[in-house]
Amino acid sequence: MDLYPDPLGIVEEFYAEFDYPESVAPFVRYMPPEDGVGGGNERLYEN
């Protein structure tokens, strides 16, 4: 059983709640990836 059906959605909520910290931006789905870095959910869950 998954405790959080949309864990990245929760990350986005915290991102907004804590005034958009730069350290969290790479985990936010709607933010563009850094130059030279691939994106997508697979990349986010890779590490």
C-alpha cells in the first residue's frame, strides 16, 4: 500500500509552502531541468 499516491505532488506542495527553495526545484515536475540534464519521472526516481 502506498502511503502517498502522488509523492511528487506533495513535493510541489512543500515547494510552494516553503517559499520555493532552490534546493527542491530539481524535484518539482513543472520546473525545467538544468541544461544537459534529462528530465521525466524516471530521472526523478532514479536517485
